[in-house]
Amino acid sequence: MQKPSEKPLLGIDIDGVISIFADGAGLQPGTEPTARAGGRFEYLLIDGIPHCISLAAGERIRRLEPHFELFWASGWEDRANDHLPNLIGVPELPHLELDGKPDDEEHWKLGPIAEYAGNRPLAWIDDNFDQTCFDWAARREAPTLLVPTEPEHGFEEAQAEVLLQWALKGFLRG
Ligand SMILES: [Mg+2]
């Protein structure tokens, strides 16, 4: 385990990562988790929107927690801590403030993420990266790892393993 000051950051999106299928629109009627999504699911309404919460995603986050400094990188903002600690057993985490910073030129989370991360090593798991995210990651001097998910599968085991190995092996890829 790294010393706290040496831990990399891990930004965690929620819709499409923990809440599968959601991709911002909520669970669609009639959809069922795939076998690939794995594990157990909690179906519930959150603020009137149906969600399918992957408990396996929560287990993976808890497994990574000793090796990263976690934060929510999600439009849920502070509402993440209202719901997810009880649902998936993760601690309350810092969250990005994403309001009021729309920018057509780059991904809507990039500015706040860049500001939050400063020059620290950063991993970020999200189902909705665009090219501006990958370009930004390539330009960063600090080690940076973007981990895409597919919204219908959410946070899968292979992605947890990639993140763990990246943290344990000095941020080397592959
Ligand atoms: Mg998302």
C-alpha cells in the first residue's frame, strides 16, 4: 500500500459505471443486466429516476480504496454521498462541482477534473470519454490513466485489475 501522500487520485463516474444502463437517461423499461455485468443488482428510484446499481462495482471500488484517493467525478455531485455509501458500502467521498462550466470545445468534466487533480497522478473511470479527454490525458505531465466503461456493463473486473496494477506498478501501462 502506498503512503497517503503518494496515492494517485481516482475519479469515479456513476451513471454507466455504478448505475448501469443509465448513461444519464435512467434505466430503460425491460432492460436486464447482462451476465457480463456480473454480481447482484439493486433496483431503485433515486430522485424519481430508476437505477440499476451494480453491487459488484461497489465491491471493486472498495478493493481499490487502499490504493487510491477516491473522488466522485459525476453529475450526481454531492448527491452521490446521499445514496451510494449506504447502497454499495463505499465511504463518503469528495465530489467535483460540475455546475456552470459548460464548454462546447471540451468534455464538460475536464476543467473541474484538471483543477481538482493539479499535477497529481490521476486515474478516471467513466462511460463517456470523448477525444478531448484522451488528448488532455496525453498532454498531462503527471501519470494519467483513463478507463472507459460500457454503460450496459458498468465497472467490470478487468477494469478493476487494470487500475490496481497501474497503482501498484508505478503507473506503468500494460
Ligand atoms: Mg457516465
